[in-house]
Amino acid sequence: MTTTDFHHKGDVDLYSPPSSRPAQTNIAKFLTAGAISTTLLVLSGLTLTGTVMALIVTTPFLVLLSPVLVPAAIVMFLAAAGFVFSGGCGMAAIAALAWLYKYVRI
């Protein structure tokens, strides 16, 4: 069975590939996407370079201050985790109460 068996000869051929000449809008989209992606790639490279340079500069300070910074970072992490967990439990409680209210009201 060939593709011509599925439609009449006068119908539009749905199985033929699109025209080889792209429309001007497709070219504009391609050029715009290329320009944007190139700009973002350059910004990504600059950000990576700046981050590495900042890490090189601050590494000696971090090594000297690590006896103070490591416990402080642990305390800050635990405090932030506590706040996030508390907020999550509060949101879950509000969602459960809202569901219960809708369930009882119906």
C-alpha cells in the first residue's frame, strides 16, 4: 500500500516534505535565537570567570577563618532549615484545614 492510496490525487499531499526554502519569519526566528543564545553564552562565561577569580582571592581568608566560619555556617544552615520546615508544616496545616472545610461544607 502506498501513500497515494490514502488520498485522492487532487488533495494536498500530506506526506511530502515541506518546501526547501524557509520562510523569512523562520530565518528571523533563527537569527534572533542565535543572537540571544550567543549573548547568554558570553554572559555565562564571564560569570564563571568572575566566580573563579573571586574564589581564588577569597580562599586564603576562608582557610584562615575556617575555625569560625564552619560552625557559623552549620548554625545558619540549621536555623534556615528550621524556618523552612516550620513554614512547610504551616502551609500543610492550612491546606489540610482548607480541604477539611470544603469536605464538611459539601
